[in-house]
Amino acid sequence: MVQKWIFIGDSITECGRFEDPQDIGVGYVKMIQDELAQKKDAEILNKGVGGNRVTDLAARWEQDVLSLKPDLVSISIGINDVWRQLDQPQMEQVYPEEFITVLDKLLAETKHTGADIFLMEPTIIEENNDSKGNQMLVPYVDIVRELAAKYDATLVPTHTAFLQTKKKDLTTDGVHMTDAGNKLMADTWLEAYFTAERK
């Protein structure tokens, strides 16, 4: 029986899916699909939408996740929740208190469906571990880790992977991924997946 896997998030997940007839794009989701093609009987759906924050996910959660009755849901969110505080400070912001409240609700709803949940740490804002954006990301990363434990979700340590890698040129602008950045995300996800599968 073919499983249905949903990858949902912002532009890092979207990564060209709207220009792709297959609606998968050219980013880490595509790389995961290609890697698992011969190993798993899974239909992979990319539900990334550029600019999304956790509140945007909440607005489309029923349509893009729950109504599709997925077997696995992978969530990558948090970058824009911080980045908007830096590049559009005039906007109404999503601070950590709201971020955890909204994400907790989405996870509770998803847990009730029986789907496996994969929570990806927000990646990076600038390829400099000490950047202001990366410092502001810390509480959001901590929230993702906390909620992964609460809901027995598989944590994908993407933030950790980016901070620890010695590779350069992982992003085009400090946020959006190059092929190397997408590969690091895909490799980190797959390692978490296969580790969870062996348990």
C-alpha cells in the first residue's frame, strides 16, 4: 500500500515546486524523493509556500495536511517567523510565545490522525553562527525540540547540522539553499528517518 508523505513549510521547502509539473520542486524534498524512490512505496507531496510563518501553516493546515490523511508529515518552519522581525519590523510579528502555541495546536491535531511526525529545526539566517538572525532563532529551535519530545515526533537536527558543518556556500542569500544546502537538509532528514525506522 502506497503511503502518503507531506512536506510542509516555507520557501525553503517550496523551492521551485510551482514551476515543476510534478509539484515537487528542486530542493531537499526532491532529493529525499530521489533517494527513497527504490526503497519506499511513498507518494511525496510538497506543500511548501514561500513566505510562510507558523500562523500561515495554521490557516491552511486542514486543507493541506489533515484533509489529505497523510501517513507522515514533515514540518519545516520558523525561519520567516524570525526573518520578518529583521527585514519587515513594521509587520505584526510571531514571537516565541505565539510560535509555540500555534505549533503545539497543529501537532496535537496531527497526532490524533496517527501520522508519523518529523519536525525539522529551523535552519539558519546567514552563514555565520553568531549572526543576529541565528541568535534570534535559538528560542524557536528550542521550541521545536521541546515539541518534538512532547509529541514523540522525530526531530531532524537541521539547525545543528548547519552550525556544525565546515562547508561553505550553503545558501544564496543567507536563507535560501544552494544545491549544497539542500543536500545537507536532505541528508540530515534521511539520517533521522533511517535512525527512527531502526528503533
